[in-house]
Amino acid sequence: MELRQLRYFARVVELGSMSRAALDLGVVQSGLSQQISRLEGELSTRLLQRSAKGVTPTEAGLAFFREAQLALRHVDEASRAAQQARLSGSVSVGLAPTTASVLGLPLMRAMRERYPEVHLHMVESLSGHLSTMLNARQLDLAVLFDTNPARRWSVTPLLEEKLFLIQARDPAKPLPPRVRLRELRGVRLILPSGGHGLRSTLDAAFTRARLKPEVVTEIDSLTMLMDAVAAGLGATIQPWAALGRFADAQERFAFAEIADAQVVRLNSLCSLSDDELSPAALAVRVVLAACARELVETGRWTGARISHHGS
């Protein structure tokens, strides 16, 4: 028995006519009649008496009509209660610039569709700054790359990103598809300063490779850093998402995947502890993880794969 069958039956009894009920409900009369017949079949009893003057409920139909009306009222009340209890409130989300270029808009669109009354406060900053803000409870949740987050956080591995050597395109100096860290000896690098997640990852990787990188400039702004790389002031090591805001990235930059197995950036979804998060913030956390997974599975997050780190 379906809810629509109850609605159809109740409207036919109320209007006393199959044709008028079909018009009122916006369905074809044959479809309406079929649904009523199916309902009668399920109940193994005739509910309506059809005649030239219209339709009237049988004794069983009248009894069923009273209970159907009651059930429909309860359904309507449940629907109104759900509408009135929709999630609302403000939730602050921190994303690094590379992450924001891929995840920012899909997250905002998904939240507007699923939880339109939740107000998002989006913050874009380098991961070290986001960690500080999360510790100070200025953020509810953030996507971070720090491998040693504060213990009071709730941390969920999200995804892993490949890293690429990126430099200004120079036809005279093409890059191979892949390079190893040890091949970067003498390459002038422009990187974020220490304390930020990507730099921590790279410093650990260079230490494992027993290589001291030649860092010529430290820039804590992705826009300024990529402008410096595009101007030929040095190369950088970044995930593919660093190129996301350049429509002409293929023309402006040359890039090579870092081939070392452990040189990846781990993205973790970090938040305040569950008991500190509002229902709205818990909902945002679920939607953010779902958005990231969909972007990876549909190939829209280049160089990324779902993380099973620590699972």
C-alpha cells in the first residue's frame, strides 16, 4: 500500500467522481482508476461503488476512508514538523587555497541544495594558519595536511594527492613526465615557509632522500607563489590543484610528477570534537567528505585518490 493510493482514494470519495478527482490530482483517469483497483486488490474488498452518477464508498470503503484521512493528517503533520526542524545555524570551514580551488564551490552548492538554512563561513588560508584557528575555536572544521594534529580534534583521513614539480614553461628545458627528489639537486625552489602542512611533508621527504633542497624564496601566499613561478623566479612542488585557477596552465607551466612513493600530501578532515560540534556542523562534515569523494571518483580532483591512511 502506497501513500499516494491513500491520497487518490480519499480525493475520489471527497469529490464523488473519478474524473473530477483525476483532474484535481493532475493524473490521467485511467491511471487513477488503476491505482484504486490495485488498492482494492491488496485489501481484498471493494471500496467504491461505481454508477452513472459517480462513485460512492461501500461500507468497507467508508470505514477505510475515515482511517485514511487520519493517516494522511498524521503524514502532513510529520512533514510540517520536519520542515520546522530543518538544520540551521552558522558553520565555519577552513580550506587551504589549493583545496578551495577544487572543493570550495562544490561544497557550497551541495550545502545550499541539502541544508539551505545553514549559513557557511568559508575561510581560505594556508594550513598552518587554519590549524591555529581551529585550535582557537575560530573554525568548526578544516581540511589540513599537518600529520600531528591536536589530540582534541576529531580527525578523518580524506584523500591523498600526488605532488608535482612545477616551473614556468620553457621549450628549451622540457620536463620529463616524472622526476625523483634526488634529481632536484640544484633546482631553485619556491616553497611555503615552515609550519605549513605542505612544507612539513616536503621537509620530511627531503630528509628521507638525504637531500638538502635549494629553497631560494619562501612565500606564504599561493597566488604570489605561483606568480613567482610563472615569472621564472624558481620552481615549486605542489599538488595539481595549485594550477586549478589558471585557465591557461598548460601553456604557462611545465610539470612533472614526483615519483618517490611516499611523497604525497595527506588531506585530513579535522574538526572540534564531536561533542563540541553543533548538528549543523556535523552535517557539513558529512557533506564535505561526500563532496571530496565524488570529486575524486569522477576524476575532477586530478592527482587525488581516496585515503585509507590509518584505516
